Amino acid sequence: MDVTDKLNMTMLCDFYELTMGNGYFEAGLQNRITYFDVFFREIPDHGGYAICAGLDRIIDYILDLHFSEEDIAYLRSKGLFSEAFLSYLRNFHFTGDIWAIPEGTPIFPQEPVITVRAPAIQAQLVETFLLLIFNHQSLVATKANRIVRAAEGRVVLEFGSRRAQGTDAAISGARAAYIGGCKGTACTISDQLFGVPAGGTMAHAWVQMFDSEYEAFKTYCEIFPTNATLLVDTYNTLKSGVPNAIKAFNEVLRPRGITQCGIRLDSGDIAYLTKEARRMLDEAGWESCKISASNSLDEYIIQDILRQGARVDLFGVGERMITGKSDPVFGGVYKLAAVEKDDGTIVPKIKISENVGKITNPHFKKVYRIFDKATGKAEADYIALWDEVMDESKPMELFDPAATWKRRVYENYTIKPLQKQIFAGGKLVYDRPELKEIQQYCREQVETLWDTVKRFENPHNYYVDLSQKLWDIKQELLRAGSL
């Protein structure tokens, strides 16, 4: 295979998905309808919520599912797969149903974020790709949202391309960061592909290229007068960088009537340096000059320097966002929840474990969000059987599945389903929103959460409760499994 050719992402799967597929085929189970859930168990950074991302990429993947003759020849060379199964793969495409929580939605552990209903081979084969996209993009979107909230309304840009763990992580990571609230990226191709606004000005090499710092700044202002953000920490921020920037602004921009400009600091004591830089700029009549800061920032550092009075208008955040450095694994899993008999009867399935956190919620389910009518705030999520009917006119009692004596009755509430149908019978039925719409939706949905849920430290535990019917079925399967 020529690696410069477009890769067939159908082959981006764990090998056991193919051996299981062959096994299902030989056992006559290839048409058995199965239900799989994508969910996660823990929120990164011990936060109060996560942000769902990656659905748009998953849609493209599902639409393109196929095996080429080259793929089939490779599989034949492994000496494991029957010719009948390889022949089946020649006409392979997705014919099932998918429901998913839209990108930008706050999500919580144990609830089905994506549900796949499809013939066994199809449902099994998509596991790896769905997980890697959901896990990566949700991780970055969640981290970005935390960082954006720490900035308290100041602009945050994604600067992580060179530190990302691979090309796709850089490209898709910029998109996920935008969903989480970043205003733009340094990654040019993410703008070209997705419309994430790309921007940038200079690195230290530009300043070092000239005989003097002032000459570097003056030249840049002359070439890019409407995009003049100068990197002032190459030599000495306060003794030369800021004074030379002011001099260049005065000599190049002011005669042209240009007042919009900026400086950036990428090292040193950001809190102290930005306060001093702000004073110097204001005294020189450049109150309109914006101050940007970068240098291994995250939500905790941003929060701390702002508390110390840092005068920063824009943050550029790189490695700690794009890699989710403090908690770099999202931990989403893909588990069988039910199978369907020929007569349409849905048979719930459960995975039991000595580790209680790994016990799954069985059956074909729907997940809902309960909002208080008086405040508009999200109160809890509710997982029910697919055919249970929600009636807002009646009081609704919820209980903690892990501590069933903890109960609460809701009366003045609205309840909304979280998942949307994405594919029906293999056909795309979802109206894909624009990226800006997803970002705005994310902002609005985060605002529905109580501040106690959004705390960085010791956030309030947002409840994800099971319906009584679902809880009873789960207990029956647990009892049966322990016999």
C-alpha cells in the first residue's frame, strides 16, 4: 500500500473485530440485530461534566464504510478468513441505525452518548473508530471548555499543533477546541477544512533574523499594519521588547491612523510582566493595544494569574489543551446492551464485573435531561427503556442508582431527549449543523448547568439516574448472572 494514498478508515479497526465478524458469519449470526452503547465512566480532571464532540467525523466514516479489493487481498493473506466472508465484505456497507447526543452537549458518565443498532458484523466493526474519534475530540473539547471558562470572557486560541500526538490529532483537535469555546487556532489546515479561524503573526526567529529588535518590529508593522502583534520577550520584555514595540507602533501605525495592535509574551512571570507592559503601553497612549500570553498555560495557571491581576486580553494555549495533558485519556467504551430476536423482541444484555464501575446498563435505552422550569437549569439526566413514555404533567420521582434511598420528586419540570437519530436503515437522516452553530449551542448548554457543577475543584455530582423499569431489569440480570 502507498501510504500517500487516502487511507480506507474501514480498516482502522482492531483485528479482533474482523475475526469476530468472520465468526459471526460462519455461525450464521451476520444478520442478528445488536444494540451497542458508547459511554464513558469518569470525567477528565475530576470535573463536573464533559463536552461531547466528534459526531461529524463519525458521520463521514459511516457514510464511507467499504472494503476495497486491496483490503480483501490483505485479509486473505492472513490465512484466517473464509472466502465466503471475504466475498461478503465486497458489498459491505452500513445498513443500521445510530442515535447520538449532538456535539457540544454537556455529557456525564454512564449515559449512552451513541447507540448503534445494526447487524452484528456491522456493529462490531465500527467500535474502534467510533471510540477513537469520540474519546479524542471529547477530551479536547472538554479541556478547551475548562480553559475558556477560566479565562473569564477573554479570547482563547488553540496553539497546540506542534505538540499534538499526530497529524489528525492536530487537525481534529483544533475543531474540538473550537467547539469547546476557543475563538480560533494556529492550525491553518483546520481553517481550510472546517472553518476554524486561523491566525498568527511571528515567532522568535523573526526577531532574531534582523540586526535589531526594533528593526524586526518596524519591518513587521510595515508589511502587516493591520495584523501587528509583536512578540516582545525575545531578549528583555520590559527593557527592550515593550519599548521597541511602542516605538514601532508610533512610527508606523500611528501616522496611518491604525490603533489596533498587540504584543505577546511567551515566557517569564506573566502576571508581573503584563501589568508592567500594560502600564507602559497606556502611558505611551496605546490603551488600545491588546496583550496576549502563551507558554504552557492551562485552566489553573490562567485562573491563578488573573487572580494576581494579570492584564491579559488573549490567551494562546497549546500542549496542555491539545493533549489533555493533565488527564489525557477520556475513557469511552463500547458495550453490547441488547440483541434482537427475529420477531423483534429485544433481549437485554449486561456485562458484570467485580469492579462495580464496569457493570453496564442493559437494554435499548433513551437518555433524557430534566430542566427546572423556574430556573431553566439542568437538574439531572434520566436513562429509561426505549419505549417508556415521559409525561411532564405528572410528578417524577428519581433515585440514585448507587444509593436507592436517595430520592427526589420533580413537579415543575421539562424533560428533553438528548439523543438525535443520525442514521436510519443506513441512510443519514440528521441535519448536520455548521461548526459555529455547534459552538454556540455548546455555550448555551453549559449555561444551563449550575455553577456548582462547573467548579474546577470538587464539583457537585450531577446525577444520572435510571428509570425504575430499567433498574429492575438490571437487578434481575445481576441476580441471574451471579447464580
